[in-house]
Amino acid sequence: MKKLILIRHGETDYTLQRRYCGHEDIPLNARGIEQANYLRYKLKNIKVDRVYSSDLKRTFQTAKIIFQNKIIYKRKKLREIDFGVFSGLTFEDVNRLYHDVYKAWLDNPANVKIPEGESLPGFVRRVEKSINEIFNQNMKKTVALVSHGGTIRVILLKMLRQDLDKFWNIQQDSTALNIIGFKNGIPEIIKINDTSHLKEIASAEVSTSQ
């Protein structure tokens, strides 16, 4: 692959409410749509050969807004981790109802399986299988992948050759932009969690309105 562009989906109501989403199919809210349009403007001059997305609404919507003239290839294996009993609950509710599991999840995620959900190692195997397929199908191409915070963390950890105990060390905000280049097959991280497009466009709008 020539270059891999990783994009987290835009904001949802669950993001605002600090709820675990996982496999729940929540759409973007108005702010999330706006964020995706900001990133579309930032990437308008970058040539992308192929675009992949998780099959959930919030990622597919984001991909369709940013890459309006591209076919978006959906991949179920690019979904967020399945949060099981955490799904739909706020962080505070999870801490209250499942305190011990929640604490273990935050302290040592690689060794915790959320009840009725996925283990982190199982999630990693799912994501890596999909990524390997995408790499094999796109030799010497620039690929954009629109997905979820957890999914992107897994991919970045793989590229950085870091263990799963570093899972929480990588921040991914709404419409975060990550870019990885490749030299002789060796990944080179160019950007991680870049959200400058949100500030740049907002500043420009303020300037033109004054």
C-alpha cells in the first residue's frame, strides 16, 4: 500500500451523552455532519483510490460526506468492539452497575471480556483479518478507511508495533484524521488524531462573518 488514511466517524448523540455505542447503529447528529463536511474540505485535493467503511450508519454517513464521488466499500469486520452489556449505557451507569468489570476494562483491557461482548484480543483478530484483506487488494494504492475509535487504535498499535496494554494511550476524537505512509513496506506515521480541520474552518467562518 502507498498510503493509509484512517478517519474516525463524526459526533453522535451517544458521544455527547458519554454512552458506550459499540455495535448499536446510531447515526451522526447535526454536529457530526458538520464535522465530516469540514474534513471533506480539508481532504478535497488528496487523491484517494479506494474508500472502505464499517457498515454502521455513523461511519458510512461520514464516509459518504467526505468522499462524495467515491464508491464506499462496507466491511462489517471494521466495526467497533462489541461492548455487550455496556452498550447504550453512560460511563457513569456502567461504573455503577458493573463496577468491577468496568475498572478491569480501564486498567487492563487486554485481559477483560465484557459480558455478552467481545474480548479485546478477539476484536483485534477480527480487525486484523479485515485489514490484511484490504492491504492485499490495494497494493501501491492510497486507501481511506472510515471507522471507529477502537478499530483505529488497533490498527495504529499494529503499525507502531505496540502491545495491547497501550490501547488507551492513543486518543481518537470525532473525525480524527490519521495518515500512514509506507516506504518499502515499512509504515511511517504522518498524522495521529489530527482535528485541525475543525479549528481551521471554524476560524475562517468567524473571520468572514466579522
